[in-house]
Amino acid sequence: MTARTPVSQLAALPDGPVTVAGWVETVRDQKKVQFVILRDETGSVQLVNPAVRELDPETSDAATADAFAVTNEISALAHGSFIKATGTLKHDERVKLGGLEVKIESLAVVSEALEAPIAADSSLDKRLDWRFLDLRQPKQNLIFRVQTTFLHALRTVWVEKGFIEIHTPKLMASASESRAELFQLEYFETVAYLAQSPQFFKQMAQSAGFGGIFEVGPAFRADPSFTSRHATEFTSIDSEFSWIDSHEDVMALHEELLVAGFQAIADKHGDEIREAFGVEVTVPSRPFPRVTLADAKRIVAERGYEVPRADADIDPEGERQISAYVKEEFGHEFVFLTDYDSSIRPFYHMRREGDPSVTNSYDLIFNGVEISTGAQREHRIDVLEAQARDKGLEPEELAFYLDFFRYGVPPHGGFGMGLARVLMLLLGESSIRETTYLFRGPTRLLP
Amino acid sequence: MTARTPVSQLAALPDGPVTVAGWVETVRDQKKVQFVILRDETGSVQLVNPAVRELDPETSDAATADAFAVTNEISALAHGSFIKATGTLKHDERVKLGGLEVKIESLAVVSEALEAPIAADSSLDKRLDWRFLDLRQPKQNLIFRVQTTFLHALRTVWVEKGFIEIHTPKLMASASESRAELFQLEYFETVAYLAQSPQFFKQMAQSAGFGGIFEVGPAFRADPSFTSRHATEFTSIDSEFSWIDSHEDVMALHEELLVAGFQAIADKHGDEIREAFGVEVTVPSRPFPRVTLADAKRIVAERGYEVPRADADIDPEGERQISAYVKEEFGHEFVFLTDYDSSIRPFYHMRREGDPSVTNSYDLIFNGVEISTGAQREHRIDVLEAQARDKGLEPEELAFYLDFFRYGVPPHGGFGMGLARVLMLLLGESSIRETTYLFRGPTRLLP
């Protein structure tokens, strides 16, 4: 490895020789002194060089000759180039950037950059065209460090509970959710579809006696919409587990995971997030508020908003309104909307004992936007088949799935949650395009 | 949640009332006493019921009536049905299965099973047809618990190093590895391809200044072969990081990860693996042996095997032979084969300074089979372009990728490793079909 000190570790070092490596964020090439802000994946540091603009070969000593060479190199430095610099670390509280600087002794351009075609204030679409440059912004980098911390905290909870990590196939012989919004491909002598969710396969794990499972992986929707919340490919966080009594058990696990994830984020990145996004990370208190869908629509109507939908569902504005209400009333950023009508839920959601018009299901709303759907699943094969028929589905195409239930499966449930949405709403970003490494939409397949 | 005690926790409980839940593994319905082996995701336990075969309604007390009911329920129990049983735990060292049993007081069939169409000794293909039943075998279940432990250990190493978890898109505008073995799909007004690897996108993270990244996700190859090592969809473990000096740095990280992963497996599952697979988990010592490809072919030839290939590569039998040699000579299950010829490596592998006929790359062989390819990448745009042309590639199709290098990228490298292969070779299984949750091959898309 290149012997280098990550920038974040400089503060703890005594004054003395160091080597740093990263890319050139800015250059201030003043007549008498030159400054380079070098950034690496951990932070940024000021490099300084007293400019030597002229060299008299007869009188100059070796050190002056070196300084002359460095001066010329800095004057020629392109923003974005990756460099390696060796010099002397000096703590100096007058230096705004971290109270330290490195006086350059030698500098090497490792990889020279063309002039960047975007700036921090370029349009989102243009930034996405040049995503690899966009991601050099400290704010964008932080998003993915937060993502890393969040997922590791979730997985640690699952592992401690004895849940099993699975990787379900994304190539399927049939649709997992609906025939709409389905990507299809030639597959040797037949056709395959891209999984819209791991739904069937995570339920399979229940019949397989896995107890509890989790998966973080891609899901695909041929969704032609261009909203700030939709993508054709997204990272889905999924969990499913057995021996539940109702969707309340699913919500309890869901809460536990989010609390652990947000706590880890607050501990590790709280200060950075405040600085970069102006957002205070709030670790949610348990239990999260719960409101039935019927109550939510009544409350929203009382606030003057009639949901303009023909079906029983709520709409994005309704979700924003109920979320605002919960924030005002309970000071909570999350709310479980429960008891969704059977008419607007998939056939595999369990319907309420004694009232089959509602399901044992929920949506989780975070800061005004739905981030997840969870439910108890119907595990009784006769009821499940009837519900499939009720939704106009072909039992033949579902045969492999229905088999899971014919050979025994315990009561179970789970949820799927969109990773990019959680990050978007946590950080107050305006679109999942900002919180997805490489966004995919109807007109975006590059880079 | 259903109040139940996971079977693995029974041993630590005192004698007394317990509830267990799981599926029926076996029933021994003897005249005077009935035994049920119940299994859950943590283990199996013997349930016992003194059979009451006749009931005289006039003389029998309530307890006898209950026992009569339980007797009939057990007699009617189908293998594979999920049940819940309440009874009295009794430690008794005469009981072979864990030295304890549960005397049943009440029993409920939660989900009744049809008779299983497979047995443990069914053909692999038939077991895969009924994978959800196949996975109920303790041995199969263990594979996925080992997988969970392995991946969590790897991720913990990465997280502690400050590596960032990324989720690269699986929908691409062009091929990432080669035009061969590429799945293509209609994508709105254009076509998309399924990612054969995250190669381009994990390198993008280096230009984006992420430093080090990791990803565990699916990769897709339209590979028509039916070997024990190939699948059309597989879980790839990928890492990539900056500021390396050569592929030696990549191998060092690779070793560190595998040692951590195997140590975690040995600690958590060593005994179970010995029992179920007859395999001793060996935590590999560092450094792993390294053999150049040229030396490997010479050594293999000296053992009497001439690699029957027209190109410079080694073949699967050659890999087995060199692995056997290393095992004999150094007592090591791993070997890095290094210095692969440029002619048989992708354009993005860095060629050796001073000898461009070899690359700064390696394959990692574990117990005779290749599990991974790693390399230092070429980060100099002019060299990279020349190497692409040298391989007959169209620079236009690679334009978005080559841009990463035009705007600066530090020296970097990484590897991709097949998860199912690691598990197969660790556990001495004969095919990745056994160590993949749901295998996908040219003729297998179901379940």
C-alpha cells in the first residue's frame, strides 16, 4: 500500500513528516504562497508551499530548487487530479480547516484530471451524468457512509437474533408482484422475468423452516414514472420470520431495526450530518405511533384534505398530511398506517379474522413518505388460493409458490423497505436519485 | 409472537412447562407410547406421549380425555406439518437426542403438510425441484447459517476499515465483461443488459474518491454450461480499494477477510460442521502460498499433467493438481496463482512494469477450485485505452467507463469472489447447487 496518512488521522499526530494522498479540491496559487486543499475519503487538509517563482541555477541550493519545482507543479495542478504529497505536518489553530496544515516537500501527480464538467450547483440530471464526480462532494460521500453504518447495524440485529441471510434469485419464471411493471428477458429456450421483490422466496424460507431471514438486494420495476420516489432498480431491505401472531410482531421487529440503525447513525455521523445537511438525526422512540388507514383518512379530511382516489387507498399528499399530524400530535417522525383494505393489498396479505375487508398489514411512513410495506402473510393454503382467485390470478402460474403452503408453513410475516427512501428522508434530500449510488429510471441507464 | 422456546434453548432450562413449535420430522407411533421428533430452525427435540388408545367416557377423568385426544392427533400427524406443543420438559440422560424430552400436554397442528415427494437421498435435481423441503434438512440449513456468519465477519472487517458499502446497478447500457454470456432485455425505448459483474462500478467508486468499497450482490452470466461450478445467477463478493502498490495489497486484504470469515465459522459452527459434513474447518495461516502461473504449469507438468489448452491459461484439472501440490508441500488449502498472461486477462488488468506480457493479477484456488480473481487495475487512461484496443474492444461502448479515468483515479485494485463456491469447497460439497439458496441454470428457473 502507498504509505499515507488518512486526513482524518492527522489531527492526532504530532508535528512532523507525513504523506497524504487524495484529489485536488481547490488551488489558491498566490504570488508568495500557494495553497492546495487535498481531499481523501476521510476529509480535507490544507497543503501549503512558499512559492519560489525564480531560480538562479548558480546561487540556489538544492532545497530552493525543490521548492521551485513544487511551485511549478502546483501552478499546473488541475482540480480533481489525484496527488500524493509528502511534507511536514504543523498544528496551527489559525488554519480554519481543522487547525493544521502540511508544508509540502514533494508532490507527485498520480492521475491527472480533465476539467470537471459539473459543479456542486449543476442540475441534478447533469450531476447524475457525471455521478462519479458528483460523489466526490463530501455531502454525497457521507450519504454512502451513513448507508454503510445503517445496514451494518440492521444486520447486526438480525445476526444476533439468529436470522439467516439469504440471496434470492432475481431471475424468475413468473411475476412476483404483478404482470404490470415487469422486465422480461430471453432465457435460453424460454423467458425469464426480473424479480419485483423477493416476496415469494422469503416466504419459501418459512416453509423451509429457516425461522427468520433477511436480505438486502436489488429489486426491479419497469415503472415508467418519473417521481422523486421511484426507480426501475432499487435496493430493497427485506425480512421475514415465523411464528408471529399478527402484523404487530412485524412492526415490533421493524421498530427495533430502525432504532438500532438510527442510533448507529446518530452515534457515528450525527455531527457530520448536522453540518452537511442541517439535519438532526432523531433516534425514534418506541412504540412508533399507529393509525388505522380509516382513521388516517378521517384525520386528513378534518385537516381539509379529501384524498382524491376512487379506491380505498391513501395518496402521497394524504401520507404527508397524516405524517404532519403525527409529528404535531406525538412529536414522532414515523407512523404505521395499519388495517389496509383487502381490496388494495396483494392476495398474500392475511385478512383480518372476523373482518376480511381489512388486512393484517401496514405501511410505514417516515417524514411524510411511505418507506415500507409489511404484513402478516396468509399461510393457510385454502384461504390463500381463494384470495388469489379473488384477485383474478392464475393458480397455475403460482403453482410453485402455492406448493410452499401445501407442505406446511408456520404463521409468518415480514416487510420490504426501500433503502434509498430511508436515506432520502433521514437526510432531508429531495429525491432518491441523490441517495442511490447509480440511479436507474426509464431514461437513465448510464453511467 | 407465539410464546415458544427455541429447541436449542431447552438444554439450559430447568424441568418444567414449555412450549415448542416447529415441524414434524418423524413420528414413532408405538402402541403404548408415542414419540414425535419436532425440529425448528435451532435443532430437534423428542416429544413423548403415553398413548391412551381407548376412552371410557363414564370413568375417564379430564386428563385421560386430553391424553386420548393427543394420542389420536399424533397418530394422524403428517411428516412436515408445523405444530405447536405444550408440555413438561424433563432432562433425562437416557434420551439420545440431547438428553431431554418434552411430555406433551397439548398439541396443535398449525399447518398440515402433504406427504413429502423427496427424501434426503433423492437425486440432486429432484431435491432442487422441491428445494423448500430439501432445505429443511439440518445439513442444508447449516449451510445458510454458515453463509450468514461468513458474510457478517467479512462485512465487519470492511466496516472497521472504513470501507463503504455500495449497491451497483444490475441494469447496464453495455456489457461489463464480454459480449458473450450476456442477458439482454427490452428497457423502455432501448435495451439493457444484466451486469456480469460490478467491475466498472466498483472502479467508479475509486474515481469518486470512496477509498475502499464492498458489495455482496447478484451477478448474471448467460452461461450455457452445466458444470458443478457455474450458474447463470450467483452471489458475488466484491471489494475494491485505492492507493495500492500492486496486486500484493489486494491479496493481503483478501487473506485478512478469509481468515476473519473462517475464524468466525470455526468459532460458531465448527462442531456442527464436523458432525454434519465430516469436515474440519481450518482457519488458514497467513500468508497464503503464492505460485506464479508459469511455475504452476511446470509443477503440474512434473506431476505428469500437461494442461491441454491452446492458450496460456490453466484448466480445472491443473488447478486441482497445483492445489494438491500446495496441500502436500505447505499443508495449505489456499493458493494464489499469480502473474497471469496478459493474453488471457481482461483489458482492465494492469500489466507488469517492464514485462507487459504478464498482469498484476491472481486467481485464488481453494481446495482445488478457483473461487476468485483479483488484480491491480490499469488506472492510466492512455494505457487503458491502448489495452482496450489491443483486446478488440470498441472505445465508444466503453466511453462512460473510460471517463472515470480521464477525470483522475488513484492506483487501485480488488477482487470478485463467488460465495457459493467458497461454501461448497469449505463444506466439501459436490456442487454450488447445494450451497445456493435457489440455483439458476440454463434449464432451471423454478422454484
